[in-house]
Amino acid sequence: MERIARSSLTGPKVVAVVYDKLSVFEFGIAVEVFGLARPEFDANWYRFEVCSADGSNISAIGVDLTVAAGLEALDQADIIVLPGWRAPYKDVPSNLASRLRAANQRGARIVAICGGAYVLAATGLLQGKSATTHWQFVEEFLKAFPDVDVQDAPLFCKDGNLYTSAGSAAGIDLCLEIVREDFGQRKANTVAKRLVVPAVRAGAQLQQARQPVLPQNKHHRIAAVLDTLRADLAARYKIEDAARLVGLTPRTFMRQFEKMTGSRFGDWMALQRIDRAKSLLSETDISMELVADACGYASASSLRRIFREYEGCTPSSYRRMNAAK
């Protein structure tokens, strides 16, 4: 396959910010998702650049990096990635904060992975907005930024053009969500396949180490109903039904649901059904009709059509590849 010259790429420009004592894994996620060549997508893919918040020479664990671009590169970015941050997390350079505020003002998306949420919060942009970070940081984060609406359960949050992930690996899920927004489910599936990770983990899927719902979390009723919806996918809840469970009007429920999960109700339910179907296909030998019914699909043909859209294969082929031994 013919390689596409990086200079000829036409997609959004992504700029990742590196810094002294760089979190290498988080940075690697940005490179892997946005920076690698994707000749199978032709020229319609991300333009990727790295810039430094701390001069041209950057140290990491056992690695030294030389970075040509400074923070001025952020002025041309469509998407800015903050791959973690160093301790003490609140020590954010003023010139980085001001560049991020300016980028937000002109509509750039800012993606903060794990501790990168501290950088985003230090700009003031998260005030009154929904955000998440690693469960170990939540208590400290709330003390430092009490005006942020911290979500302690989901893998990632989206509020407007600001994105935060719960931890390092959750940054993969968040970056795949960005790909899905920009290029659709099929390309996101292709990138996920190369990463050898699930194509879809919904943003509101729980962190493995779940903490009690925070008293500061004004959307705790929404968090509580998520488990109810997951547990009874066959019921085919509509948004009016879910709103009734928590005593809210459909409009208020929809607004709070989207703020917490970063997804529309129908999209979120579709992802839960796909996850349930994958579990049933890999762990049982029940018929496609029963799988469809258990997951809230009207028929086996509906299951096949939607499963292929999300996973890039048929339910039968997924079962053959993933059946429990």
C-alpha cells in the first residue's frame, strides 16, 4: 500500500504537550492513536505534532527527548492532548495555561489524560464543568478545584470541547472516542484493532476501583440509574422511562445524562447492548434470537446489522473467535 506523506494529511491537527518528567505511557497513547501513519485511510487522517512546555530538552524515566516546537504550536491546533502531568500536579506554567485558554476560546478541543486534568483545571476552564480523573486523585482534586463537577465513576467525561479521562489506560478509550467523533465507528474500530483493545468501552463504564458516589456529585441520581439500565437491557428503556426512574423530566434527565456520560442516551444504550451481546456470544452458546432478545434488539437480524457496524464482524464470527474454551 502506498504511503501517504505526512505533509499531505488533511485531518484535524493534533498537538501533544510534553514536559519535564513526562508520563511516557500517556504520551505514547497520543502518539499511537493520532501520530502513527494510517495509509489505509488515505490522506484523511490526523496531522500530529509535539510541543514542549519546558524548553527543547525533556527528561522522562530513563529517556531524554529533544523537542523542536514550543507552546506556540498550540495556536494552530484543532485538538490539544495533555498526556498526564508531573507532581506536584498543580504546578502548571502560566504560559501553558494562557495558551490553553486561548485555544479553548477559538474552539479547539482539549483532551486531558489522567493527571492532565490538573492542567486543565488550573486554567479555570473546568469551573462548573463535568470532569473526571484517576480515582486515587479524586479527593485531592476536589480540594484543589472545588468548583469542578467531578465524576468519580466513568472512564472519561466530555463537557463541551473539554475531555478528561479517569486514568492512563482510560486515555485509550477517550482517544478512540475522539476518532469516532471525527471519522466514524469503522475507523475507530480499525485503530482499536491495531491497538488490540476493545473497540468500544462506553465513557460511563465504571472505573475498576469504584469509589462511593461523591456528595459533591449533583448527578448522583443519574449514576445510580446506569446500573439499573445495564441490568435490564431486554426492557428496551426509552428516555422517558429512565427519567421516570429518577423523578426527572425527560429534558432535565437528557441534559444531566449527556453531561455525565458524554453520550446521548440512545448512543449509550447502544454501546451497553453491544457489550452485553459480546459477553453472551463469548460465554454462552444460546441462539442469536435469544442473544438479541436479552440485549434489547427487536430481532436477530437487527443484532447482526448493528453488531457489524460497531465491531466490524458478524456475531457468529465474533463467537467463533472469542468463545470460552
